[in-house]
Amino acid sequence: MLVVDGLTCRFGTKAAVDNASFSIAPGSFVGVIGRSGAGKSTLLRSINRLSPVTSGRVLFKDLDVTALRGRELRQWRARSAMIFQQFNLVGRLDVLTNVLMGRLAEIPSWRSLAQLWPAEDVAMALSALEQFDMAALAAQRADQLSGGQQQRVAIARALVQNPEIILADEPIASLDPRNTKIVMDALLRINKHFGITVICNLHSLDLARSYCDRLIGMATGRVVFDDVPAALTAQIARELYDLEADEVMGAAHPAPAATVPALGEAAVA
């Protein structure tokens, strides 16, 4: 169980996250929604401890995440893998090496600097790439891939961390509709196949309703909605998004498959 208890994250006088409280059961697929600047990204980064926590706590099982330092903090960041909007790959490195970076918390730094990855880690990385139909591109430079391919590499990198939670921060914001479906289907397969909790920031309400089993709505840093997608009425959505409501409610997005395809059946972008 992940528990966020009175979490506040301030930058100067502005509270990007303001007294947020909720709990998330293992194996959930949770969408965090709200207009731009609502605090969605800071919330996820605070859970991962990439953004400083001003007050409140993040608890996971018997662990006080907000008290972690040093190696224990690095281990937590491996257990709560981040997927970013801009992929955060090293463009000049090949795809396989980018995925292997998900193993950095588990090996001595000299091994990664010398590119002496353990054989079992290489096998794990190749297996993760295979699951997203990317193994054939393992030797290709990351900056030569399409946006959808880069995001699948980033998801594979997160998967080899053996995470218990995946925190996806607007993972499809820069993708076209076809690659949006590929990436969202990949996250759904990870959630259903491995039982990994997924918390995903999404701007589109259509996508949030299609993929998530629970929605957390944020406005000006505060949690103002927390319920199943069916409870999100048009009126509540308009209150959440204000002037952006027509944009997020009017866009058409492909729905997920009626049945979740097995890992390794992703389409090739």
C-alpha cells in the first residue's frame, strides 16, 4: 500500500502540491488528471523524491519514504520507477545500454563506467526490449528512434528496475495517436501481467477513463477528486479543467484493446 499523507511541496511561497492525502492499493492503475500547472508532475516527483517534500509523508508498506537518504533513497527510486514525458534517454548511447541503466542501483559504479554489465542484467534488458518488440534495435543509437520507440525503451528501462510502482509523468504528451495507444497499451500490460502499480499523469480525460481504474483530480496543488472514472461527470471535469475543458474532453483517442495482449505483442512504430 502506498500512502500519501498531508504531502506538501513548496517552491518559495507557491505550494505546487498542497496537503495531498490518499492511499493506493497494490496493482492499481491510477490516473492523475488536472489542467497544466495543477501539480501533477510535482506530485509524482515528490513520491519518487526527485522533488523536495516540504511537509507530510510518503509511506510504502513499512517504509517512510520521506526519511530516506543515501543508498536507501537510491533503492527506493529503483522500486518506484519514473517514466518521463521527454524519455530521458542518452541519445548517443545504444538502446541496450539505455535500458541497462535501469540496473545502476544494483551494481557497483565501476561496472557501469567500464560498460561491464553482468550477463544476467544484459539478458534481463534484452528480454524487456523483446517484450516491447524493440530487441532488434538494441544496437541502434537512441537518438535515431522515433518518439514512440524511445518511450518504449524508457518503459523497458523502468521494467528492469524490478519496480513495485511505475510513476509515468505525461508519458504520451509528445506522441501521435498511434504511438499513444502503443505506449498506453504497454503500461496496461505491465500493470495486468506483472501486477505493478501504475500511477500515470494524463491530460486527456478520454485516455484516463479508458485505461485507469481510478482517477485523482488535482487543482492548484490540491486533490479535489478521487474516485472511479464513472464518477467523473462532465460538470466535475469542467470544474477541474476550467478553460481547458473543451480541449481535454473533445479529443478522440483510440481505446485500449478489449483484452490485454500478451507481452511481446506490441505493434512496431
